[in-house]
Amino acid sequence: MTSAQDTQGGTASPLGPAADRLRESARWLVIAFGAVAAVVFAGISIAGFGSVDPGTAPAQFWTALLGATASLLGVLGALLVAMSLASASSVTIAELCSTTTDRSMRAVHDALAHDPLLAPWEYDVRTFAKAIGDAATEYDAELKGWTQSEDTDANPAIANRASKRLSSLNRVQTVLLETASYLRLRHRFNGGRWLILGFLVLGAIGATAFVWATGATAQESVPRKAETAIWAVPGDDRDIVGRQLGSACRYDLDELPVVIVEEQGDGREAEIVTSATDGCAPLHLVVAREQLART
């Protein structure tokens, strides 16, 4: 760390550029995660849910919904953490002197408790803050006394000494705050990278679940309510059904094999499909439930 004597020649802490580099890294993270978020939002669209029917494939529908939610939350969470690191502000002397439960500030206090910079003030930030406050009060008093003195030959040396004392303490304060800012930012960065990793893992798991649920397995899912039946085609519909099946179809219209996809109209109607075989075209119809006999 930096000693108090080292601050006499300048006001910049060598840790200032290091803190700027951490903030710059966090800004690049924001840009990177923003690009990832755009890709994820483009890949997870509402159209993807069109391949999954919540009534016939509820497990896959809810998996897709939860996967999409987890994926978006993961990317947005990582983005928000990166943004908080990029916008991390500098530490003030008031923050250093306050009693806080913030974990990063506790780490700063622990580090400064062994910093030679605070050795003249018993390694205590509050003692240093009191010293700089007293120096400012003394300088103001000496300057006011000298400027208001009726003695034209009054020596300004006392005020000058107070000014030099205050300037010296201000240089120490500058280095102290830059050091504290770096330490807090480094602690947040170290913790933030694990948060970012966790959010990205969540996003990856969610995206994988969404792709699985809305992929080929979802499109090939079999309805829960599907069951085989025999359809006795009514006389008025035989010509139409026969033409739709095809002239080469040898199905018996009195016992046409069908699959009931779903019952409708409080069970009065049923959605049915026929199987495509050699010479027979597949049909998809809604018929009266009374015309069907389950097999």
C-alpha cells in the first residue's frame, strides 16, 4: 500500500488506473451480454410455442414456457450484474466513516485497517476524518484571523502552515479514497463474476429446455385423448367421404376406422382423423359423437 509520506509529491493513487480498468472490463461485459441477450430474444419467439399444444402435450408446453423464462431471466440477470459493475461509483469519506453492513465495504475496512497510509492515525478512518476536519477548521480560523487583523504587519506564516497541513491531508484523503474505491470495486467484481456465471448457466439450461420442448419431439407428440373408433358414415355423407378417400380406397364406409383426437361440444361431437393407407387419403373431420363406436 501507499504510505503517508508518498503522497507529498502527488495526489494520484496507483490504484486509480486499476479501478478504471475494472470498470472498462465491466463495460465490455455489458456489451457482450447485450449481444447475447439479442440472440436469445431472437431465438426464443412466441412462434416457438405454436408447435406445442398445452391441451395435448402439457408437459412439453410448460417445459418450453419455463425454459424460455429461465433463459431470458438468466441473460437479463447477467446483464444487470455487469451494468452494476460498470456503473460502480467512487467511495466517499462519509461512506468510509459510516457503519455499514455492505459486504464489500467491510472488506475495504478490513484492508485499510492494515494500510500504512493510516498509520499516523492509528489505522482508523474515523480518526483520520476527524483530523482533516480539524485541520480545515483550523485553517479557516487562522485565515479569517489573519485577513481580519487590524495589524498590517501581521505574519501570515500561521495561516500558511495551516494551509500546508490541510493540503497534505487532502492529498492523503485523495489516495485513501482511490484505494478504497479500487478495493470495493475489486471485491464486487470478484463476487459479480460468480453471479454472472450462475445467471449464464441458468440461461443455458433454460434455452436447452426450450429447444427440446419445441423441437421435433413436440411436433410428433401424441394427444392424450386419442383413441381408436369405428365411424359409420351416414348415407348423406357417403358420396363426399368416398370422393375424399379416393376411388382406389377399399374402406368399408359402414365401419371406417378412425382416431378420435378430441371430443367437442360437451361430448356431442368429436374431431377425428383417418389413417393414410395405400389408395386412401387421410381425412380430418368433425362428426357427431353418436356415429362413432369405440374399439
